[in-house]
Amino acid sequence: MNTLTHELAAKARQLRPEERFALVEEILHSLDRPDPAIDRLWQEEAARRLAAYRAGRVEGIPAEDILGPL
């Protein structure tokens, strides 16, 4: 990290926890730029998977089998 980054981090640590959380969210959102083309592809894939499930071409897997006991 450069000097400015160290200074910003030091100032951020002086904030109240909820302010630090809001700052982190703001920074993360600035990195996560939505891509409409990718979003559209995922929506199409989700629709295909749901249609296949409803048509009985695929079976669902119980959440407990994936996540363990809830």
C-alpha cells in the first residue's frame, strides 16, 4: 500500500463500526459493476433450469443433502 492508502485506512479505523461497514460496502459496490449481458445470460439459464425441473427432466436435491442438517 502507498502512503495515501495507509492514511485512508488509519482514518477509516477511527470511524464507528457502522460507518466503517458503510464505507466498505460503498467501496465494494464501486468494484462490482453489473454487466447486463451476464445478468441476462444468468436469467435465461435460471429459466431453463426451472422449466426442466417443472417438466420433470431434472430432480431437485434436498437442501440438507447440500448444506447438511439445518
